[in-house]
Amino acid sequence: MANSNDPDIHAATVRAQAQSEMHGKQSIPPLQADRHSSLDPAVETPVEARQGFLGMPVLAVLIGGLMLAGIAWLAVHFAVQ
């Protein structure tokens, strides 16, 4: 189990609290690259560890791609007949 006095864990806790207090479209400040090893792993908040964005833009891209695939399928279907 990690030591609660570890400065990395304390820093991650502070960042997590700051991220939970953000409202609206405030941006999260970028993190600086750190050197980590298997003995000293990176400690990240769930927001920092997420690989991409969520929400309406992602849904719009997925629905748009599905609609384009449907249009292409219909074009091929009627072009073959």
C-alpha cells in the first residue's frame, strides 16, 4: 500500500480536488512530463488518466459515421440492382 505521506500522492490528491471544483468549460492545466519507473509509478487522478473526451461531440461523430455508412450501403445496394 502506498504511503499517505508520499508527495506524489499528495500532489495527485490536490489536483483531484482542484478538478472537482472546476465548473463549466474551464480547462485543466497541462501536466509536465515526469520520469517514472516501476519502483516509482506515476500517480494520476481519474481525469488525468482518461484517454479522450466524452460527451456530445463523440456521440455526434459516432452517429455521423453510422449515417454515412448507411448512405454508402444504400448507394451500393441501388447501384448493383
